[in-house]
Amino acid sequence: MSIDPSLKVKGALSRHRNVLTRAERIEKLQDEERWQEGDSLMGLPKVSNRKVTVGKKEKGPKGKEEEETTAAGQ
């Protein structure tokens, strides 16, 4: 049985995942210089995959002025 197209999420694979594929793990290990070409593909060490959250942007002086004018107009 297949999933109805209306139920599929467009960016399902673009969200954060805790479990990485073997290729993604090897890529991370190479960046950290913990794996070299020719090492075994089996029994790879664990790789942490933390989601980096970015804080919200603060409104600049223009944004505050716009809020004040709309609040005063009401």
C-alpha cells in the first residue's frame, strides 16, 4: 500500500536526523581526521550529529519604529 501524495511532506529528508548513513559517517570522520582511505568500513566509531540552533534575529531601529506607528494608529 502506498502513501497518498497529499500526505507526503515536501522536505522530509531535509530535516535534522540523528542517524547518519555510512557514507555520511565516513565523511564526518574524514573531516575530523579520524578515518583514512583504506580503513575498514565496518565497525566505524560513533559520530555525534548535533543540531545547531540559530538565535532569532533582533529587529533593527526600522522594525521598532514600524511597530510603534502601527500601535499608535490603532
